[in-house]
Amino acid sequence: MSEIKKMKKNEYLLSVTEVRKMLKEQSKEELIELLLDSYKTIPQLKEYITAKYANVDKIEAFNRSELAIN
């Protein structure tokens, strides 16, 4: 994956429609690779995916262990 650069205020960003069209043209493997690359580089995405898909019991156990350490 190429280096991610910060977008400047007036730089063009793809619309949701453009992204949807582009994603529909990708294979399942390409979509998985895109998602994993994004997951590795975007902390907010890690938090979102964890909150949406992680086992709630594991998250609660982790939070309890963090509280016990602190």
C-alpha cells in the first residue's frame, strides 16, 4: 500500500457513491486486503471494528483487567 498522506482542506475526496462503485468492482480478496490495510493504519477503524464485532465478554474482561492494573 502506498504511503498515506494527510488530505489538505480543498483536496478532492471520493463521494460515497464513487466509493461504493469502486468497491463493487473489487474481488472479495481485494476487499479483505483493503480492509486489513486500513485496519492496520487507522486507529479509529480498529476501535470501530472492535466495538462492532468483538465478543462483548472479552472486552469487558479486558476492561476489568485494565482497571485492576491501574
